[in-house]
Amino acid sequence: MSLLEFFHWLEYLPLLVTMRSSPWLFPAIATVHLLGLAIIGGAVLVVDLRLLGLGLIGQSAARLTRDTEPLLLVGIASMLLTGPWLFMCFATKYYYLTAFWLKLASLGAVLLFTFTIRRRVVRNPTIAGAVPKLVAVASLSLWFSVALGGRLIGFP
């Protein structure tokens, strides 16, 4: 079975046909997905703006990360739980969309980056100079790519 055939099979599972035809189910799941993005955006912005020296400079980046990480995890969890349902409803369409593949690649990259490099930099106060700023710019760029990819999915 090819990937396209698998996507087509997913899209026409009875539960997903029902979900697509429901006037409220798909929009409700999409709303939770977007709320997750908003929560992630807030948690990421607070820390990355601090790394850039543009906000909350009275608190350490490590402290802000500790305080916002539970929100970041809730946002990521809500997006990872709702995203597959949104994808499966239109899987065959997404197969052909560059924006979908951009979003997936960016999501994988940003999750890896956030929980490795970014985490190490914010937890180590001895790292100074341009490194925290570069990490913040990379983080914001990757998260923006995820959001942009998701938004462009609506404009094939």
C-alpha cells in the first residue's frame, strides 16, 4: 500500500466521514487545536523575548522556562491530540500540499530543537552573548514556520 493509498483509506474511515459531515465536531476540534497554538505561542514568546532581551528582563530565562513549560506542554499535547484528527479528515488533499509537509517538517524540527538546544541554553546561565539570541530567533522562526504551514493548508 502506497502512502497516498493509506491517506485515502484513513480519510474514508466511517468515523472520519461522520466527523467531516458534522456541523460542530470538526470546528470544535479545530478550535482546540488553535487554542493549543495560542498557548504555545504565549509560552514560547515569553521565554524567547527574554532571551532576546526584549521582555521580563528582571527574571531569568531559566525561571521563565520553568514557569511556562507546563503551559507549553499542554499546548503541544492539545495540538498533537487534535492535529491527527484534522489531518485524517482531509488526508488525501494534504498529501498533495507542500504546506502540510512544511508544517510536519517544521513541527519535528521545532520539537527537537525546543527540548534539546533551547532547553540547554535557557537552563545554563553561563551561556551569554549571541548564543541565547540566536536560539531565540531560531525558536521563533521554527514555531512561525509551523503556524504558517498550518495556515497555508487552508489556501492550496
